[in-house]
Amino acid sequence: MLITKFLGETAAKLRVVFDAMQEARGVYFFDEVDALAGERSYGHDVGEIRRVLNSFLMFLEQDDSESVLIAATNHRTMLDRALFRRFDAVVEYALPTAEGAEEVMRARLAVVETSEMDWRRAGKAAAGLSHADIARACDDAAKNAILADELCVGTAELIQAIEERREDGHRSDHNGG
């Protein structure tokens, strides 16, 4: 909601956020920060977004509030390297392995019947998906079982939900979403 099409307005909105951080201590979360802090060396960006990045870096540098600022991205390599020096910590979350996916699924489906689940097979099917996509697939499989008046979430249903989640992610990657 910070980025606008009008020259200078985005930096002005950033100033409002950083002023608010001085007034109201809190946790301020910048999601998809790559929209504000993209690498300056990319030849396809416009001057305005470089000015926004410079303003953002300056505001971060000058911030002496007691607030916590968190920034998130799915595109670490697109971020300007100067941004990393402005944060106390950088935490990376890798995609889960098949075993990690299995752990996520077991935890997410712990409240439903899964006695017939082939966890290893489901974990292999989910490898390469994010934690969030795996959790959504589990939710979808559980909802589908409930709507079908089934008492148990089965392996086939979970794998189908995983594949649907994978297809949804593939479509949004190619459609800019």
C-alpha cells in the first residue's frame, strides 16, 4: 500500500511510517520488501524506484526508535545489498525436504484421522513446496474429506491437494502473482 504511481508519493508514505515508528513503539512489517528495495544495478528499473530505495535506506539508517522492523521477501537475490547492512539479523527459510514436509503435514493434520496415511509417500510428493503451501494442501485435503463426509484423510487425497497447490503456484509464477 506504500507504492503509488505518483512521483515522490511513495517516499512520502515511507516517511509517515518511520515517523509513526518514533511515536508508537511496535512491530512494523514490510512484506514483499523487494518492491521497495530492489537491486539498483538492474537496468530495467526507473529513477523513481531508486529514489524510493535511497529514501528507505536513509530512513532505516536514521531510525533510533524502540520499534522492531521486519522485512520479508521471496526474492532475496533481487534485494539491494545495502539493505542487508541495515538489519541486525537476516533469517533464511529453506524449502523443506521430504522429511521436513512430512513433519509439517503430521503437525497440520494432527487433529484429523490419518491412520491410513502413507506419510513417506506424501512427504516425497510435497518436497519442494513451501511450508505455507504444504499447510494449505493439508487444510484443503482435510476440508475435502469433511465435505465428502469421510472420517479419514487419505494419502491419495492429500497428494491430490499437494499437486493442486503445486499447479496453483506454477500458474501464479507465470502470471506475475
